[in-house]
Amino acid sequence: MAAGPYSLYLKENLMATVRVRSDIGPVSVEHPEAGELRITLKPGTAYDTTDVIVRTYKWAFESDVEQATGTPGEKRSVRTR
């Protein structure tokens, strides 16, 4: 299947993002490339997955993508109107 111009646009212009986990408070970390520069990671702040901060401090981030299926034993329900 050939890629159309729209799919090429999406591939080139959309970045995958992650957010700082909500279960950690604002935390100050050292920037891995700038030495003494410190960065404050605030819950909910979005970062590009290719950012050096994300790659270095993986423990502080969670994906924006919602899991489509439940994990084994997980109960899911749908509200009815």
C-alpha cells in the first residue's frame, strides 16, 4: 500500500508525546546535557518522546495513549444514559 501525501505529512509533523506522571509532585532533575542546569518536571507537562529529558528520566513519564484492552482480570464498564 503506497503512502499518500496526508500520511507522509502526519509522519513528518506529528510527534509522539508523553506526560510527567501525575503521582509525582514537581521534581527537580539535572539536565543530562547541560550539567548544572536543573529542570522542574511538573505533573501533566507534555514532552516529545525523543527529548533527552524523557530518555534519561523514563521513570517520571507516562504515555498519552490509552490502553485499548483491559489487562487480565481488569473489569471495565460502560455507562448507559
